[in-house]
Amino acid sequence: MTAPLTESAVAARLRAAGCVFAEDEARLILETAGAAGDVPGMVERRAAGLPLEHVLGWAGFCGLRVAVDPGVFVPRRRTEFLVRRAAALDLPRRPVVVDLCCGSGALGAALASVLDGCELHAADVEPAAVRCARRNLAPLGGHVHEGDLFEPLPDALRGRVDVLLANVPYVPAGEIALLPVEARVHEPRVALDGGADGLAVLRRVTAGASGWLAPGGRLLFETSERQVPDAVAAVERGGLRAEVAVSDEFHATVVIGAKSV
């Protein structure tokens, strides 16, 4: 019988494969593995370049352990800033929350976990993401819809959404090849590619958001610092008042569009 791999042996293998945080990753793999026999396969998948979160089957996000299946976009730590900004809003007693381009549903799950009740909906065009989001949001009473942006949402939500989280793709198409291999090979392109200038999907969201938001409702999305002027212009063309929030801690920029009361 082969002896179980030790943490130091796992770390050495990951370090040799170029994993910068080999010791931390080794600990997480050993803690997550259901049985000692799972460890070698997990280590080799990580060494081959699979995102750690896909190897583990989960990602840490806003203090939650969010299920992340292979082929599903991995929530980034910087996006926690977007959730914090949403949680700080002055919201009604049981707000209606929509997580658009939801991926794993991490944003909706994180916001719902800090609210004292909400009506939660999420949507994504990727079937794998929808299946994953349903696993994450079902325990919270969330409803996950499959389709393009607003198209699959129930008509009953029109004019009732208090918080619209839209983690839209914003990488310019010409820069996809510059992303780390973990993203460009193992995450769906539709979750990364924002078109020629990175804002194609965002413009579609801002064009339709006002019709779904309740009076005083907010649209929140992440963008890059260089895209802020064009992103703000898109928000204002959609009839919303724009505000920009920046976090040095998270290295994140969030644009908030508010509908008039």
C-alpha cells in the first residue's frame, strides 16, 4: 500500500509546477480530499494548471465556501468589494436581489447571507454555471434562470429589483490571450470576453437595467480603472445616476447606477 502524501511532499510537487502559494494550496488540498486516495489526482490536476478552486470544488468568497464546478467562472476576491458596497445600501426590509451573469452564484449568495431576508434571483447563459448556481442558491431560497442577461427573468420582477448585481465580463477581446492560463483555458470565454473595448455586455445591461429596477434601486458592477469614463457614460445613457467607488484594499473599481425615486 502506498503511503499517503504528506503536506510537504504535496507542496514540493506544486512548487515544482510553479504554484506560488504551494504550501497554502497543499494544506487546502489535504483538508478537502475526501480520502487519502483522492490527493494524488487532485495534486496532479493542480500541477497541470487547473484552477485550485476547480480542483477543490469550492472557492472562498466573503467568508463563504462557494461550490465551483469545472468550467465555471471562479469568483475573484476583488469582487468582494462589490458585495460590500451592495450590503451597505439602505435597502427595504425584504429587498429583491438579482445576480446577473451569476456564474457560481457567489455574489448573490454572499449578499443574501448578510441580509435579513431577501427575494433572490440569478441568471446566466452558461448551463454549467446555472447548475452550479442552483446548488449554491437553493439553500437560500434563490431562483436561478438560464438565458441571456434579462431575457430569462420572470416578468413579475420588472420595476421591483432593489439590487441588481451584474458581474459582467469586461476584458477586451484582444487581451484574452494575455490572461493567466487558468482563466483563458479553464474558464468559459463568455464569462471573460467583453468585446472590442470590454464594455459590450455592460452596455446591454445598462440599456435595460432601468426597466427592471425599483424606484431607488441600484445597479452595481465591476470594471477596470481605465474603463470608468465609458462605463459611467453607459450608466447615464441608461437613465441612471452614476457613482464610482474604488478600493485600494481589494484593488477594485465598482460603478453604481441609481434609479430615481
